[in-house]
Amino acid sequence: MSVGSVRSNSGKRTEPKEKRRLQLIQATIRSIARHGLSDTTVSTVSTAAGLSQGIINLHFQSKEKLLLETLAYIVDEYKILWEKALKEAGDSSAERLAALLQVDFHPRVCDRNKLSVWFAFWAESKSRPTYRKLCAGRDKEYDAVIFELCKNIISEGKYSGIDAELAARGLSALTEGLWLDMLVNPRNMSRDYARKVSMAYLFHLFPRHYPELNKE
Amino acid sequence: MSVGSVRSNSGKRTEPKEKRRLQLIQATIRSIARHGLSDTTVSTVSTAAGLSQGIINLHFQSKEKLLLETLAYIVDEYKILWEKALKEAGDSSAERLAALLQVDFHPRVCDRNKLSVWFAFWAESKSRPTYRKLCAGRDKEYDAVIFELCKNIISEGKYSGIDAELAARGLSALTEGLWLDMLVNPRNMSRDYARKVSMAYLFHLFPRHYPELNKE
DNA sequence: ATAATGAATGAACAATCATTCATTTACTAT
DNA sequence: ATAGTAAATGAATGATTGTTCATTCATTAT
């Protein structure tokens, strides 16, 4: 993924390899969003990129590999974003958990084109183990972090009657469900409202840790 | 959908029209679950049904119409299930809301093959208005009912600091997210556990209405 | 039994798809 | 400038797809 010492020569007919690959991946995202995965063909992608038919087999060996790298690109971007958020967040578990949710509703993550890609691959993950494995990496780490944070908050706040795992699983499922609503029915679910729904859940779980949420 | 006065002649080579159509719809569900929507062809469906190639264009005019009717079938089944649950439920809003969640995690709804179909069409709904419209009907009614129930429970229980719409949207998003987890990672999310996550959410929202949930 | 009906078949067809590769084009080094 | 290298093209290819339809077959009515 390193761009390295690539000279800036945008618009030229021949671009450096990594730049073309990225361009094609982004064109793939747009094509999946516009036509759906079923109707995404080599032709729709290369047209979206403004390039020729053969370009895909030149830079990726096959259409299937392009699709896999497109999924990997989105998974990677998401992971980088929330790892960065964790680094920059404060020390308290409550802050760190809130920071994670900020990422989940960040414009770069909630972009409707990218959501199309997430759900396109999730939908086919049952029949394609390769897709599932790529996504499973994300889930495992992410869920573990959220679980730890919930556990800390519960013991810090001496909350009784809250199971950390139930709360954590609920939180991550809630996020996924809100993503789906934003994808399918964007008029009824904006990014900002989704964030509010998610924060309301946090407030009801841990009222003493998120008192300010009650006033929004 | 009325089977009417159809004589039972299972196994015969020529079945009544409605029976064949249902058989093909169920084969389509299995095919989408097994191969994904992208790789579901007329051939995979007819093979899954144990019938010949031409059968699909005979009973449905095209593959596209078969897919639409398959989605409509699942949407319909779900609607019938939760309308029936509402009729049979008690009068209190708390009971009625719990009854709805029971349906959401009913084996007939959470069947992994059917979840594959839901998500396959949701994933493509952005590019196919026809799919979105079919699903939108479900969402609108369902969300309205959940919202009303939440509103009633809030006023009954004099809960302060809970916005009914935030709670309702959260509840329906949570369900969808749990469905996704059951589809993508069934080992980590069973039907029973999903139900528990969802009930825990209810308990934290309305603790005085669902005291028993805290002991499970 | 026989004829009539229509459901089911599957080979054939046209369209669409991913992939290949000989050719063209652009950039770099000398 | 020129040769050499790499990138990009797009027509051609073979495989796959949805659809059609003449034929076969099972059931029903006479």
C-alpha cells in the first residue's frame, strides 16, 4: 500500500502502478454502489475509471482479485481509522469507547458507496469463505476491544445487572444495523441521527459515565 | 397465494401452478444462500428444484421476476408472522413489544437461508429501486408500531430522559445488526444469544417493565 | 381406450461476460 | 534525437448466461 517516491503526474496517460490500482479500486466501489455487485462487470468498472477493458487483468490478474482487493482496501481503511482513534483518545475507557463510536459514524466510514461494498460482501460471505475471512479479522479485534472497554466501565462505575459481553455485542450489532439503515433508507437515517441513537444506547447502559448525552 | 381447492398430488410430474411456483421460490432461496445472488443462475435454481432449465420462464416470465417474487415472499411471510404475534399478544405495550422481538428471533425468520436473501436484496437496494420499495413497506409499518409501543411504555412507566424515537430506531437497528451477525458469523451469534442481547437492551431502556430479564 | 390439454423438457440461440494478446502509445535513458 | 521499456488499448475469443420453442409426457375428459 506504500505510495513511496511516486512523482505526481496526475492526468498523464501512464500512471504509476500503485496509483492505477487505487484508481481501479475506487472505480470498483463506485460501480458496486451504482450497479450492485451482481451487475458489476469488468466493463462497468473500467468505464467508471475512464479506462479500457483490458486494464483490470493488467493490474489485477482477474476480476475476482480486484473484488477481493477492493474489500481488503475498505477493511483496511476502517481498521486504520479506529486504531488511530484509539491512539489519540484519552486514557479513560469511557472516552475510548466514545471515540470508537465517533469513527463508526465518521463520513469516511459511513459513505454510502462504501456501505454498499460492505453489505455486498457480507451478503455473499456465506457462500464465499474468502470474503468471510477478510471480514472476520475486523470483527474479532474490534469486538475484543469493545468488550474490554465495556468491562472496564462496568467495574469502574460499579454498574450492576449489566453483562459486559451482552452490552458489547449489542453495541457492535447496533452499529451494523444503523449502517444498514443509512444504506437502505438514507432519508430516514442520517449519519448524525445514527450517532445519536448509538449514543443514547451508551447513556442507558452507563448513565454515570455519559451524563452529558442526556442533554443533546 | 391461495392454494384453494388444489388436490394433493405431491411427487407427480405435473404439479398445480401455485405449488410449482412455491417450489421454485424455495429453490431460489436455497440457491441464493448457497451460491450468493451474483452466482445464482437459472441453472442453479432449476437444479436446486430438481427441474429443467425452461421451468423458470414457464412459471415466471423471467429470472428477474422470480427474484422479485422471492423477495416478496419473504417480506410477506415476515409481515404475516408479526401481525399474528401482535394479535395474539396481550394488551400491555410491554407484552406486545416483547412479542415482536420473539418474532424477530423466531426460527422461521432467523433461518440462515432467508437471512441470505434479506441481505442480498438490501445490499443491492441502492441500485434497484424495485427492491427498495418492496422492503420499504415492511420498515414503515414495523417502525411505526415499535415507535408507538415505546411511546406508550415511556408514558406508562414515567421514564425520564428517553426519547421514544431514538429508542425505537435503536431497537430496530439492533435487530438488523443481530441478523447480520447470525448470517456472517453464526458460531459467535446464535438465535438464543441474539434474543438475549436484544432483551438486555429492552431491560436497560425500561427496567421497571422488564424486571425479570435481569435474571436470565 | 382414445383424444385433448397443458405442464415440463432440453437442445439451440443470441447476448453478455471475463480474459487474452498483438498493437499502439507514452515515457525514460542514452 | 533515438532506442528501449513499460503501460494501455480494444478487437477477438471462448465460456457462460437467460430465453425460446418444438417436442415429449402425464393427466383429464369423453
